[in-house]
Amino acid sequence: MTGPAAATRAIRRSGLVLAVSCAVFALSAGVSPWTAVGVLAVGAVLQVGAEMQQSRGPGSSPSTSRRPTGWASTRASSVRM
């Protein structure tokens, strides 16, 4: 994210998805067990996605998140044959 406005939009969007996941969880009441399993799985996926969006925080994005520079070379040099 590139600033407070983008961070605010991301938090609002993830909050909306989290609210939708709660509604999806509520739909699992009073249905057959197999239907409930499917509905709960969809709700869980939505919830995890929303929580991951919130935890990313400002200043990071999936396209720019990378391992620290030199990680691979540090790891490779510590392995001895």
C-alpha cells in the first residue's frame, strides 16, 4: 500500500469481507450436514482472506514482499556437504 488512503481502503474492504464471512457462517444453521460443511468452508476461506488483508498492513503489498536480500546465499553457505 502506498499511503494512508490506500491502507484505509484495504481495511474497509477486509472488514466488509469479514462481515460477509459472518453472514455466510450464519447460513449454515438449519441445513443438512453436508451443506453446512460447504457453507462453513466458504466462510472460513472468506475469513482467512480478510484477516490476511488486514494483517498485511500499510507499506507492503504481495508484489513487493520478498525475502531479505542475501537470504538464499546465507542459507546455502551454512549447509556443508
